[in-house]
Amino acid sequence: MNEPLQKRPWRDFIHRFLVSTFAVLIAVNLVEDITFKSWEQLLLASLVLGGLNAFVRPLLLLGCLPLLILSLGLFLLVINAALLWLTGELVDGFEVPGFWPAFWGALVISIVTLITNKITGGGDSKLNFQRARPADEPPTRPRIDDDDDGPVIDV
């Protein structure tokens, strides 16, 4: 029985791991400076990157909050690149030689993860595709909760 509200931590972990490994593999193939020596190193790098994203990234986001606000969120790319670079330092056989390969690799990983999560229906993707309704076209069905009285302030 498949209940939508039921939590499945192992299934979610395996899904995130497979999506992350796929994204890292695509990044390795697209960014020529990022390399791995064996599949074991690629899988280990994916696990390490996932651990860094789970435990270190929230601390970096909190510490860099002013930069994130000033850059309108673009500093996230620098944080993602730093975590990928750190993964290359921690995992023997997975090489990320500098900041710019890490930057481009992190960008590829982010895009591939977003698209793959959207296709597979997993993760917390914020990507939403829908056809926009023209401004002069009326809504297809009336909203039940809209009473058209304007704002009401209860004191």
C-alpha cells in the first residue's frame, strides 16, 4: 500500500543517493578537470558530498547569510563549489583541481539534481512547470474561499 504521507527514510535516502551519484557522474563527464579513478571513489564522493550538504552546508548558509542576501542567493554557487572542492580533498581518487572546475561542477550537479528530482518526483525540487493563463482569460473555475469582500481585519 502506497500512502503519500508515510515516511520512507531508506527509500528517500537511496533515491537521493542515486540522484546525487548520477549528477556527479554527469558533472565529471561535462567538466573535463574533475576526474575519478574508480566507481568506488565516485560512489564514496557522492556519499561524502551528501554528508557535507547535510551537515556543513546549513552552517555555511547561516554564517554567510549577509552575503547570500546581498548577492540575491548567487553566493550559494560559491558554497556549493566549496563543498565539491572539499569533497575532492577528502576522497582519494576523486580529483577537483581548483575553484573554477568546482564551480562549474557544482552548477552542473545542481541543475542535474533539480531536473532529475522533478522527473522522478523525489526530493524537494522547487521547479514547477505550468501553462500561464493570459491576463484577460477568466479563471476556469471559481474559488470557493474567495468572497470578494476585500481585506477584513478582526480585532
